[in-house]
Amino acid sequence: MESCTDTNGDKWEIYNSDGWRWRRTASNGRIVGSSTQAYSNKSDCIDNAKRNGMKCTPR
């Protein structure tokens, strides 16, 4: 799993679970967003997360 934290405190996670997915967790620990599908390519997953507001780079 790779993750990063945006300047607003939201944590973004990129993980593999039957395909690549992303999850956004607010600073209070609640999940506030996630991918609605699995991606076969990690780069497609990251691109989708960026379209949904991710500004940091997962590592």
C-alpha cells in the first residue's frame, strides 16, 4: 500500500485488492471517498484519485 497526506490533512491510500483502488480518509479518521471500481493499472487508479481531488504523491 502507498499513501500520502494532503495539506488539508486528508490521507490518500493506493492499494491492491483484486485490482488497484484508492481511499481518502479525513483527518478525523472517517473514510470520505473511495474508488468505485478496481483498476488493472496502478497509474489509472492514481489518475482517477487525482481527478477526485488528490494533490499529494503516494509513496
